[in-house]
Amino acid sequence: MIVWSGQLEKEGSVTIDGGTASLGTLQGVLPGVPVSIEVDAKDVGLIESPRASNGFKKLTLRSHKKRNGPITIRWKIVK
């Protein structure tokens, strides 16, 4: 599980790469293997998924409305 905290403007995005975020703060990391992703916020979409070309360590989220607060990203290893 990853928890990102910060402020996103409407249609704003945040990229999580390894253990760092392009803005805000981050707790947790992706495992670096194929995973399925579930985002807890219904107004937030996944625009870049972890995949082989990014080492399964990068994802980008976009908010469809202005938000301030945490977003929980749950991942599950797929085989």
C-alpha cells in the first residue's frame, strides 16, 4: 500500500517513481514487479501504470477535481 498526501488542482497530476513523488509526500513504494492497482479516491484516475518499461516502479495519477488530502493506492502482485 502507498499513501500519497498533498494538494492537487483540478486536472492536476502527481507522478510516483520509486519512493518519491513529483509533489506532496509519500509513504510506501511499489515492489518493482507486475501489480494491479486500486486507487481509493473515485475522482482520481490512473494515467500511467507500473509496467516493464518503467521497472514497475512508476505511476501517475490525475485528479478530476481539486483535492487536499491523502490518496491511498493499493497494489497486489499479479502472476
